[in-house]
Amino acid sequence: GVHARGQVAHCDIAKHFPPGRFRDGLNAHLRPNPIGVLAADIVPDDFEARFSAIKRHYLYRITNTRANLALDIGRVWRVPRALDAGAMHAAAQRLLGKHDFTTFRDTECQAKSPEKT
């Protein structure tokens, strides 16, 4: 699965709150869940967190160890056997640039374009 960090969300509210007060109120309601709001901002009415993103950053973590890592379970791909870093780097180079991901799209995909950079 994908584990997100630094997510951006939006909500439409009828009453105006100063961003810091809104953030603190959300965090009060989120306790004791392991999630927190770090910042809140006022954005234009047409802002949509999912579609207004300027860029996305993905970090895939691989650990090359035989030992289980308790704090990273589910967030790191643990590979207990030897890895060929050169082959992995060569394969990763093929992902650079602009590509058409039409064949990987879900039938209900709402992205404007199948091309990604």
C-alpha cells in the first residue's frame, strides 16, 4: 500500500475561523488518532486538494536487512536477500521523463491526462 506524508486536504466551511484556530480545533477532534494537522490556510473557492496540486513527490523505501524493523512495518519494503543496486538504478532511469500511463488507469480515473512526468 501507499503511505502518505505531507498530505494536503481541503474543506468548505460556512463560518470564518483564523487558520491557526481552525487547525487547533481539528487537532482536538482528531485525538487520540495518530494523525495531526500541521497547518491551515485560506485558499480560493475553486481550490481542490486533489486536482490543484502543482506536483507530487513519491518516496519508495527499501531496506536490505534480514531483521524486521518494528517502527517501519508496512512503510518499508524489506528485502532480506542481496540487491543489485546498479540494476535497480538502471531500471529507475527508465521512469524519468514524460510517460503515457493510459494502460494503468482505472476505468473511473478522473485525472485530466494519462501523461505523467
